[in-house]
Amino acid sequence: MRCPAFEQVIDYLDGKLTPAEAGHVAAHLAGDCAACAETRTWYERVREIAAGDESVAPPAWVFKRAARLFDTARRPRFIERLGEAVARLVFDSFARPQLAGIRSTETANRQLLYRAEDYSIDLQVAPADEARGELIGQILREGEERFESVANRRLDLMHDGEPFYSTITDERGEFRFRSVKHGTYDLRIEVAEGRILISELPVT
């Protein structure tokens, strides 16, 4: 039996398929397809982690992005030493363009997604008060089932080349900058291969 599309498996697990489509995927998952069983196990683990997290719930597009990262990770890649890599902006909810195959969600906060080589940095800029905001995020690396490469990494929020705020990622690569004065900053992330730099990051 032909494997269903990767996103179709995810939609089945989220209960978003028609009865006919769901029946096809369910029958396939009941078989001995190792790849689809791995997809189901991984996504169920992602949902379990998200359900137990008391921080701000991620929007639907973040889950879809994580799914795409997992799918890409099936094709082996090797990363050269980064040195200092400048991350590129992939998604900005305020700009409103949608990534292909990703469903957006309405939110009062600003959602940003950056990429640098094998690393993905998901960010949410949330208002704290009239003069300050919060920067919440997570670093992920393609090809990793766990979070060894992104846990306990130092981040500096910089202005004019000087660090104004610093923090460390937790065991899942998540981080939070609280009470950040409104402005434009550079975010510097220390990783094993060097540094990742996100330039002109707006916190408003």
C-alpha cells in the first residue's frame, strides 16, 4: 500500500481528514510501514511535550514547520563549521505571506521564523506593556530527535554591538527574554559550530 503524504499523516493525527481519507491512513498505519510509524511516534511526542508546556502555546504554523523539518531530516545532510552565520527571515506574520503548505493562525503577537544552515529559530514577540515586550522562542536543528545541540546555549540581545540582555536555552532549546525595552536588536546565538546572528530584530 502506498504511503500517505507526510502532512496527510499529521492531519490524520489531528483529526482533520474526511472519514474516507482517515480510513485510508488508519489502514496504512495499522500495517508494518516503519517510516509512517516513526512519523506517528514523533508527532505524538511533539504534542505530548506541547501539552505539558505552560508557556505560550505555539501557533499551528509552528507545528507544520516542525513537521517539515522532520521530513527534510530523512535526507541526510552535513553542516560545515558555521563561524558566524547570518540567519535569513523565512516567515513574518505581520508581512502576511504564507509559506507553501502551512496554515497560519490569527494572533495579536508577532511570529517570526529564521533559518541558518541546519538551524531553525522560531520567535514570538509579545507586548509586555507600553514600553516593553517579551521575546519567546525555540531553536531547533534538523536531523536531531532530541535537543542536545540546542540545549544550554547562550543568547545575547544586542544593540550597537553591546549585549543588553542575555539568557540560556533550556533542555528543549527554548528561551525567553522578559521586559525588553522596545527597539531593534541583533540576536546572537552561540552554537557548537560558532554563532548565529539575527540582525535588526524588532521588539515592539
